[in-house]
Amino acid sequence: MTPQTPADTRVIRVLLGSTVLSKVADWQLGIVIPLAVLAETDSVAMSLVSFAMRGVSYVASPVIGSLIDRFDRRRIFVLAQVQQAVCLVLLAVFISHPVSVSALVLVSGLGGVASSITGQFVLIPALVSAPARALAVAKLNSAIEFSKVIGLLAGGTAFSLLGPAATSLCIALLYLGAGSVAALLPPVPGNEEKTALRRDLTIGFRWVAKPEILWLVITMSMTNIAIGQLEPALITQFADRQINVTLISVLMAIGLLSGAVASRLAPRILPGWGPERRILAWQVVGLASLTLVATPWTPVQVAGFMIECFAVAGSNVASITYRQETIPVEVAGRANATIRMFITGAVPLSGFLFAWASHLGGYRFWLPSLAIWALAVVIWAVYTRHGNRLKEPEAAATG
């Protein structure tokens, strides 16, 4: 069993508590925004683009990463939750104005970026002992996946009973709760040496350029372009079929539940394989499951979505653990922020892709995503086969 100190246990519990509240809020937002905009505009494309704006915030990710490394990381984590709460209060006021909704979703995404980078990539390596980190990552990702289930169920139910404005206020309270819990974490001072922003950005981009990171970034970015906005795409597709909102949230929650299970089991699946091969295996399974999602039958789509979530969650655990082991904590904020600018920044492109494909009928709606993900799998397969050769020049340069 992985050794875990009492201090590790306390940090993990507090971080899990804050993360669960924050991610439940995120996923309530993920069902409320598309449905609210769809109700106002009767446009599937507009509803997808509106929620995709949250991911556009990752363009600012390198600058946010620099701030994370400069200041107390706990304070950044707390303030990120408060900023999102303020945006949700304003969203409740302007919920019937799609343009204002898109703008507020974009601004709220800045807090989401800071929260995600700090919680997943900075606080764990800073506060949890090395032997317990892999288990901490698995627990955190499992909690995130379970939070998706709770968020979708709660969001769909609240939307049906209270309407979008009141539900937005409930989401704001969740973000405030997440910030309150996060304040219980011990302080994590920023770097004493304050470097120029330009140098901070250079450090982040240099890490992206390393072969062992670059090919991961390319593969994961393409994967996110293919399916990063899969949930809103399915939600709007089901809503367009006149399926009840509560039933939609239940169907989506069933799929996401498998992702929660996968996150917890991921460290025990194929433990003898290296991270590159594990990521490839998960990617192949995910691509195969997308062919089920592309069918016109709702039960088959839900089954495919379940497998999809299982595969993506397993891939995420392997990828995050790999990066935590590779990147020093002193530059974790800057490096991971730049990495996520590309990987998570690709998510809104998925929304735009699905919005563009919305005029295509039947299985053709899914063909662009299938093609992009297939290419991503080929790229990662080539790297996995020849990766050691690609790393040799880097080893020679630093050895």
C-alpha cells in the first residue's frame, strides 16, 4: 500500500472537498448554459459556442501560470473560486441575453483556469509527499469525475425546478463554498525570486518544446478538438430530440459515472506498462467508443459515452501523473499553464467544430471528430514506438 502521512491525508481531504464543490459547480454550469441559450435562441450552434467561450480563457493560461508561481498558491486557489462566484451572480442577472452570457462565461473561465492548474498540478506536488502523489492524483481525478455526475444531475434538476437564473445563484454559492474549504489548506508561498514575465513565458514554452512533452501536447490537443465539447454536443442533440431535461442529465450522469470509476482504478490497470503505452491504450479505446456515439440510437450513444468517459479518465490520470513526475514543482505553474493553454485551450475549438458540423445530418455530424482523433492516435502510436530515439538528442544536450 502507498505510504501516506497524516499531513498528506489532511491535505488530500481538504483539496478533495474544495475540488468537489468547484467541479459540481462547473458541471452544473455545463448543462445550464447550453440549455438556457438554446431556449433563448433556438440555435444549437449558438448554444455550443456560448459554453465553448469558457475554454477560450486558456489563451491567457501562461500569464495565469506566472502569477501562480509568483504568489501564494493557496491564495490563488481561493481567489479563483471567489472570482467565479461573482461571475455567476452577474450571469443570473443577464441570463436572458446570450451575448452577455457568452462574455461572462469567458471571464469566469479565467478563474476556472487558475483553479484547475493550481489544484491539479501545483498543490499536490507542493503539499503531498512523493510516495503518496500517484494515489492523490487518482483520488482527485476520481472526485472530479464523480462531481461531473453530481453536477449534471443537480444542474438538470435545478434547471427544471428553478429556472436558469436561480440555478446560476446556486452555482455561485458552490464556488464560494469551494473557496471557503480551500482556505483550510496550509500556505504555499510563491517563488522568492521574482522573474520578468517574459522570462516566465519563455520557461513555460521551453517545457512544451521538450520532446517528451511536445508529442503529448499535440496528441491531447487533437483529442480535445475532437471530443472536448462532447457533453454539450450530446446535451443539445438530446434536447433537439425533445428529450426531458432531467432525463438528459440522468443519461449524461450514467456515462460520466464510468469516468469516476476509471479514475480510481487507473493506477491498477496495466501497472507494468509505461505511461506512453497506457495513454495509447486508453486513446484507442476512446476512439472505438466514439463510433458508438456516432450512431443515431440514444441507448447506443449512452453506452458509447460511458466507454468514452472511462477511457478519457484513464488517459487523464496517466498523463497528469507523468507530468507531475517530469516537471519540477518550482516551475509547475508556468510549465503546466503553457501546456494547458494548448491542451485545454483546444476544448473551445471542439465546440466550434461541433457548431460547424451541426448542419450535417446523422453520422456525418461526427465524422470530423472521428477523423481528428484517429490522426491523434496515429501520432501518439508513432511516438510510443520511437519515443526513446526522439529523447536521445535532449539527453545528449542536457547530459
